Amino acid sequence: MSWRGISLLALLAAAALLSGCAHRDGKIELELWIADFNQDTRGLIDDELVPRFEAAHPGVKVNTQYISWAHLDEKLTISFAGGVAPDVFQVGAEYVGGMAYRGMAEPLDDYIAQWGQADDYFPASWNTCMYRGTVYGLPYLSAPRVLVYRKDLLRQAGCDRPPQSWEELADAAERMTVRRGPVIDLAGMNLPVSWQVYVQFLWENGGQIFTEDGARSLLDSPEAVEALQFYVDLYNKYEVCPTAGMPVAGGAIPVFASKRAAMEINNQFGVYNVKKYAPEMLDDVGIAVPPGRKEKVVSVYTDWLAMSPQSRHKELAWELMTFLMEPENLAAYNATLFFIPPRRSAADTARFMQDNPQLQEFVSLMEEYGRSLPAIPEWFEIRTGLQSAVESAIYQTKTPEQALRDYSRELNELLSERVEAGYAGG
Amino acid sequence: MRPGLAKQSLLHLLLAVGGLTMILPFLWMLSTSLKPESEIFRFPPVLVPNTWDWANYVEAMKAAAFGRYFINTIIYAVAVTATNLLFCSMAAYAFARLRFRGRNPLFILVLGTMMIPPQVTMVPVFIMLKRWPLVGGNDLLGVGGHGLLNSYTGLVLPMAVGAFGIFLLRQFFMTLPSELEDAARIDGCSEAGIYWRIILPLSKPALATVGIFTFTAAWNQFIWPLLIMSKDSMKTLQVGLQVFQTQYTTTWDLLMAATVVLTVPVLVIFMFGQRYFTRGIALSGMKG
Amino acid sequence: MPEGRGPVLQGQARTAYLFLAPGLALFFLFVLIPVIAAFYLSFCRYDIIHPPTWIGIKNYARIWTDISKQGIFYLSLRNTAQYAIGTIPVGMALALALAMLLNAGLRGISIYRTSYYLPVVTSLVAVSMVWMWLYDPSYGLLNYGLEVLSRGLSLVLGREVVIPPQAWLGDPGQAMPAIIVMSIWRGLGYNMVIYLAGLQSIPDHLYEAAIIDGAGPWQRFRSVTWPLLKPTTAFILVVSVIGASQVFAQVYVMTNGGPNNATTVIVHQIFQNAFSFMKMGYASAMAFVLFALIFVLSLINLRLLRGGEVEYA
């Protein structure tokens, strides 16, 4: 290491350290975080929406950050801890309880009352942003989960209409499954191993996760156990679900679009994937409400925008939110990602909605049967724990009853901790 | 001492087979980066693409401000490497060769901090940087602005000295024969002189190691720059890669192209630093 | 030797403090103080948003209950141990063998060195994603290899042999071994480089003397190489144990702790509790339990491989 080399490095280091000052050019800066995005979304927001907003609000600059879900929680919590939370930010379906409970989202009831456009929203989407009667955000994109099925395969198996009950579902799936030795070439029913699928079955069976007040678990009820038993049976008894060797849900080309499944419960990506990977199949794809046992339910997962209570420009932040929520802007955003705009006026006017008639069926099913998760602060722990319970049942390390009994106990402990702690400030 | 021809061939064979296994995932990455998206998911998998889609590279680089990210990452990696090399070697020398009260407990303390996962110290460090007084709009008490967030200083300082470098260099310094130092001391050389003129030149392999590792780690670091920087103009390359990955899709071809591009500088540094793995020249003067 | 006696030793102490000052100052500020803060937090309930509330040893008590009931922290401990045992001995042995091969004075050595170091140089996230793909049940190379194998076996044996495609990362029994293989692949170059640096500092004349004494290659390894590599091995072992105990990125990207909690490791639990469940106090307690375990292990390591100062005969 020569002297010259070292002094050069030192100079570089010094220059770097000293150059880290922020400029202040007198503008008000709003920070916007988006978690659902792709190339097109960034083009839309950076090149169209934000410039339009800034033009309409001279002296305001919007700094948009795109943060993937994998890192959103970390960055969000640490920013709140440091007092540098974003003014407007996007969060997911399970977030409202935790954020309201911890004071990470500003209650918006007053703004909304003045705004008066709440009724335009689909109820299942709107409820995602509500905690104990107060609204904490505006829905930004919705994903209802319906039954997506191959009309041609169903007809070949001798059914003239999609299954309407659990028995019909198992039956149709069995008839449509194609096996080759131990390998399943065509799965009758594509279901990932997921707590969300379980919750769907739970609701179809008339069960609930919690009591009305969210204080106790109802997962040890007979309905809950039956629902899990059915889910497990589809895997291990009827054997109609994908096995290893099938494309993993969410990876590569999805199962249904690669023609390796006859039915699945999926959101609008069921249609999107077919359009992308197997467009010739599109006409044979049917949409229906998932077969219920005691109830028909369409689970709706909505991502939404919240405002930080730490924001120093709340009025402006609200204007940014409502700007993004204007029907055409909302529709444009959802178009880039192929999600359902949560407002009726946006869903009606969106070009991509009109171009895809199947999407309109999603909307009508959402209106009729839509339901969103109950708002509870502990969703992150619950979804992790519930996922473990579901997995242990499907991988047969526990019986469904055992898994749910054990988890229910855990859940009750978790819920009781919260009631104890009580976050009335501290 | 060159081994015989037969032995040489055997060694080459072993190393080549092993080497191929090592780089197979990269060949995969490279091949994916050259494929158009439609060709990526095929069964049976295709290693050599039919058409070489160099446009992927151009598109990948245009997808975000990678030029800017590159500058940020270079500044960060070089600064962290320089500070680590300098301060860690000084501290390691003190731990390895100088006698002072509390030497061992202090070293164990330094070592001990390596055993704490960084996830639990991130929040205190973040708050510390944010509340740094008299910078970034903060007053004396560290309130009002954003402190050292969004700055190179904030990015570099917490990583400027790592226990790893101190540990490695201390172990290495301890293997050096003390005769040279004793002779130098008798000649009236100061400790600093011994450090600079004797220890450091003899430690080229170890210093090269620390340098390469630190540079690589800093270059590849993701979480820390992600948390500290909220302006696009301050992001580093790894954070920039995020644009190719969304919740529902990954643009594999562009992501792989960008990753290949990002790997090149570190590889270059490694190939450059490899030279220092050859024997320290002074050792040959040790006979007798 | 008693410290501070005589002018030479006092001078040493003064230089020592001077030499240590800048490094340690940065170290105290950005490493030690946050660690102390985290330790304090381990006795608190802290959701990162509101100020921490002191709750004494409740977090540690909870960890104890979890371990005794074989709860999820216990599982993560077990998985982490599995990971460490899978990656460390094999990884170190391979790295040493590799370093010695590369030290044999072959031509073209820098090409080999570079190709073995290549896995280290790429970001762990990118590497994890590539391996996820290799392991993909439908489109991955591994299952393709299995299919080729079954076709080959069918030809050779004359009857149909079907090796079903494996789930790899989707199978609770295969997920952790899959991650272990990937991690060994990745860490090889890293340890190889350190061993190379260590090997370089063994003077030639010791080997020459041994050859003159009639020692064969294994003897030379045992009497010259291994003892002189002890500080290096000690270093690699301690660093590897620390690294294995803190494994996170691969697990987060490739399996997120599943399936069926087969791959959740300690830092994964810490991360989840800190940033998803907002239980930073509990997460800090877990971190310090981990610290205690590693600290004890490292002391044992360093003792077993004691070989600091080297006396040249």
C-alpha cells in the first residue's frame, strides 16, 4: 500500500463523508411509499400522476419510493421509530388492526365525511381499512378470490355446471385428476398450502376465526375443524391437489395456466396468467363463486393507502390520497397491475375492465359475496401461527383437530396479552 | 516446488470439475440474462439460449438510475474498505503485539459483539443516526431534521470498523515471527514505525483478504442502505435491483442481466487483490 | 509479564491506546452502544413505535417456556444447529483441501481461485433466487437431472424406472438439506481465501526441512501445515459458527421458514418478532440467548485450537 494510494483513499473517504448534506430548496416534500408496483406502475406514477399533482400544487414535491413487500415492514417500523415515517404509504389487507392499535395510521373519518365519496367503494374493500368503526385508509387495489375452472374439462367429466357444494367439488376434482403412477399430471383442484385457503373454507362452513369482539379464538369449533379436515382431505384423501413436480404456486408459470390443473381458487391473476401464458385457453376459463357448504363466500384482499400521524402536512397528504383515488387515476393504477379497482366508478370506466369480461364477473361476485378479514392487531402473528397449524395438518404431523386445538390455545394467549397491555398511549 | 506432470494433470482435473460446479449457477444466470422472457421457463431447461438477447442488458440498466446507484455504491464500498483496513489493522496490532492493561477482556468484548445478530441493533443505530446533533437540520439535541439519514456519512460510519477485520488481522499478526520486531525495537524503531514498516508489508495476504471481504460485503449489502436511504438518488445498486422484483412477478431476464452487471466490479477487485495472496517477500529473508 | 513495568512497556501501552483509539471510538459508538441498548430492550416490552416499558425477565421466561414445550424458538434452535452441523465441518474440510490444491503451484491458479470465489462475490439474495430456481420442482435443473437419470436407468435396466420429481424446498424433509448444500457452495470460496492466506505464511524452509527428514505428504501436513494453520482454523471455526448461527437471507428468500417450520432459524424468528410482530423486546432477548450460546461455543473452540504465538525452532 503506497502512501499515494492511502492518501487518495483517505481523500475520497473524506469527500464522501462531507458530501452527505441534504438540500433544502424551500419546497414542501411529501413522501409516498408504494409496495405494489411494476415497470408500468412506476412509469404511471413517476411520469404522469406525480407531475400532474405537483403542477396542481406548486411548491410541493412528491418523493415516491417503491419498496417491495419483503422489506416493507422493516422499513416502515424503523422509519416510524426514527420519526421519519412517510406521509402516505401503502399497506396490505392484514395491517389495519396493528396500525390503528399502534397509532401508525391517522383516523380519516373527518376527511372522509367531507369528501363524501365513501359509498362508491365496494363494501368488502372498504371494510379492510376499518378498525372498530373508524376508517384508517383508502382502498387502493382489490383481489377477490373466486373459483376459476376449465369449462371444457368440467364438461368432459360430465358436469354441466361448476360445483356448488363441497361434495360436488371433491367429486368433480377426482374425476378430472389425471395420474401417471405416483405423479399427478393434471390436478383436479389447485390449492396452495395457505392459511388464506383455510380461512376461505372456514367461512364457507359458517365458521369464524374470532368471536365478535375479537377477544377469543373460535378455531376449535366443530365448523373450524371440519373445514380443515376437508382441506386436508383434498390433499391426502381425494389426492386431487398438486404434488411435488408441479409448478410451485407463485413461481415460474402457475399451475393452472400451464394446464396442469382443472380448477383453482384464485384472484384475478387466475385470468391474467392464462392471458399471459395460455391465451388460447381463455375462452374455456370459467368464473364462479367458490362452492360453499353453509355459506357462499368470496374472500377479498385489499391493499390500501394510509396516512401517517407523524405527517407534518396532513391536509396535503389527504389531497395526494384523494388525487390518487380519482376514478381514472385509480383505474390506471390498477390497470398496470391487473387488480380490481375498489371503486365502482373506477371499475366501470376502466378500459382494461371492459376489455376483460371475466373481470366483470369478479366484480359482481365481489359485490354479492365479498368478505374481508376481521380487523385485529395481531394479524402478522396469527397468519404465521395459522399457517403453521395448516401445514402441520396437511403434512400430517398433527390431525386437524389437534392442530386447531393447539393453535387455538396459542391464539387465546396471544389475544389475552393484548387486552392486558392495552395501548392507551405507552 | 512444481509437482510432477501426472500429479499436475490430476490436480487440474479435480479443480476444473469442482470449478465447473461452482460456476454452474452463474452460467444459468448468464444464460437467463440473455433469453427473452418467453424462453425462460421451459422444460426441459435450456442452457444455451437460441437467441442472445443483449437488449436485456440495456433495458435492465435503463430500468432505474443505475449509473447513480453505481457511484453511491463505489463511494460506500471504497470508504468502508479504507476505514476498515486502516483502523482494524491498527487495533489488531495493538491486540496482537502490544501489552496493555485489559487487552484480553477488551478483545473478547470486541469478539462478543460479532455474536449479536445485526437485526436487533439496527433500530438503535438508526435512531442514533437520525438524532445526530447539528447535522441534517438537527439542533443541539438532535431534534428537528433527519440527522445523518440519507447521507453517505450515515451509511458509512456504522460500518467503518468491523470486528471481523480486527479478529482476522489479530490472528494473522500473531503468526508473524517476533524476531523482526524485536530487532527493530533494539534499533530504536518506534511502535508506529514497526507497524508501518514491518508488520503491514508482511501482512499483504491478510490485508488483501480483509480488503476483498469488506469490499464484497459492502458492495452486496442490502438491508442497511435500504433502511438509511429514502431518496432515489442515494440508493445503492443492490437496493436498486428491487425494481425487478414485485410481489407477483419477477422480471427474471432483466434481474439476471442486472445481477451479472453488478457482479463484475467485485470480481475485478478480487482478481486484482489476488496478486497479494502470493508470498510475502520478506519471509524469504528468514533463512538461518 | 506484568504490564506497565519499565519505559519500553509503558511506551507500548501508550501506543496501544493511540492505535486503538479511532477504531474503538467508532466501534463503541456504532456497535457497543447499540448492543447495550438491545440488551436493555431485552428486559422491556418494545414495539418500536412507543417507548419501551420495563418488564424484567418476562421475555427470557417466555423463551424458557418455549424451549421446554418445544415451541417455535426451540424449533429454530434445532434448525440452526442442523444448519451449522451440516455446513461447518464439510465446508471447512473442503475449503482446506481446496486451498492446499491451489497452493501447489499449478499454472492458471488465478482462474480457479476466481471461479471458486465467484459464489461469494454475488449478492446472497441473487444467489438464493438462482438456487430457488435450480430447485424448482417443474423447471429446475435438479429435477430435470432426475428425469434424465430415470430415463437413463430405464434404458440400462430395460424396464421403466420413474424417479418422481422432488419438491426440494417444498418438502419439509428436504428443504433444510437443500439450503445447506447451497450454503456450502456459497461459503467455500470464502473460507478457501482465508486458508490460502494462512498457507502462504508458512515458510517454505519448514517443508524443505521436513522432506529432508524423510516426511511424506501426510506427515508434512500433520507436523507442519496443521499446527501452523491452527490460528487460521480457529479463526475460521469461530467465524463460521457465528455466521451459521446468524444465517438468515437464504432462508428468508428461499423458504421463509417453511415448509412446516422446517427451516425457520433463530435470526428468522428474531426478524419476524422484531419487525412483523413488533415485539422487539422479545426479539432482543432471543438475540442474547443466542449470544450466550455462541459465546460459550466460541470459548470452547478457541481453547481447543489454542495456537497463538508461534515459535520457530
